[in-house]
Amino acid sequence: MNTALKNEPPSLATDDMVLEAKLSQQHFEQTGLHIRLQELQQWVEELRHNPDEPMPQTHR
């Protein structure tokens, strides 16, 4: 770990990202809805060619 960053207080953005991750985990546990890493990677690749490409649908 970078010791220069270790002693700095967490930024608000970091706190928001942690909260978002926790809420996402809770949503997944409640619904089972998700997308696979491969689906996400394919979507990101498609975004390079078509910025309007819709995000993949979640599934169980």
C-alpha cells in the first residue's frame, strides 16, 4: 500500500464508492440480479464503437 496515501483521510468520493458497493451487494443478495464480468467487458468494448450502446440487462 502506498504509505503516502495511508495517512490521508478518506475522500468523500471514496466513502461514496464504498457505500455504493455495499448497496449493490445488498441488492444482489435480495434479488440475485447480476451481469457477468464477460458481459460487462463486451459492453465496454462495444461502447468504444457506439457510445449509445445500452447496458446489458441483469439476470439471475
